[in-house]
Amino acid sequence: MFQMIVLYDKPADAAAFDAHYDTVHTPLAERIPGVRRLTVARPGPADDGTAAAWHLVATLEFDDQAAFEAGMGSPEGQAAVADLPRFAGAGVTVLAAPDVRQIL
């Protein structure tokens, strides 16, 4: 399995970010060919009250790296990438995990 993990920095306007992410960006990501699973998490504070480092963490799962490359290179994948500047101005980090193994 191949994962793309997307870490979104804290936006100045969290409500506007969330509205765009939920109504525009997520539907774009759902249409990327080859996506087997899409999960979204909005991390809360740590036990000591320390704020989370990111506002939102999204994980897209593909069968393998070839499926990831084909999906992200597709018009749907390119549309999702092109949407990032419209709402993720605070910053975004993308991690590629080409060798994901499920333990439990």
C-alpha cells in the first residue's frame, strides 16, 4: 500500500479553511482515480494542553506507487493540487509513504 499524508498548518481563519476543505477540496480528492481510502483528522491538544502542530491531517491510500502516480497525474489529481492555494495559504506539507504495512 502507498500513502500520501498531507499536513495542513493552522490557518488564520479556521472556519473558512474547514468550509472550503469540506465542501470543495474533499470532493475533488474523492474523485482522484485509484484512491482506496481517504481519512481526515483534526488533531486536538495534547494531554498537557499544548496545541496540535497541524490544523488538519489527511491520508490518501493507494494500492501502490504506480496507482498514486497515475491518480495524482490525472486531471482529477491535478485539480486537487491546483485547489491548494485557494485555502491552504498557511502552509502544507506532503509526505509520501511507499511501503505501508498494516500491523493490526
